[in-house]
Amino acid sequence: MPRNVAQLTGMIVTAIVALGSDLDVTYALPLGVFAGALATFFVALHEYRSLKPVAVKVRR
């Protein structure tokens, strides 16, 4: 399973649990969304930084 799908699934499950529970638990919803967004950001940052530049040969 790709990381982005797993992170999105975690955010959706957090929303379902928070909204389906007691009203006091709804504070967990923004925290869960923020945690998922932060994890997605760091994964994207890691994937961007791990890309290696490709050497291009120019024919003259």
C-alpha cells in the first residue's frame, strides 16, 4: 500500500472515530487531520530530497 494511501486512510479513520464518538472526543479530529497532513508533508519532503539528479550528456 502506498504511503499516501495509508496516511489518507489514517486521517479518514480518525475522522470517523472522532465524529462517531462523544462530543468531547471531537478535539481529536483536528489533531488527527493535522498529524496526517504533517506526516504527508514530511514523506513528500523526504521523497523530494532523495531524488538524485540525472546527468545529461549533450552531443555536439
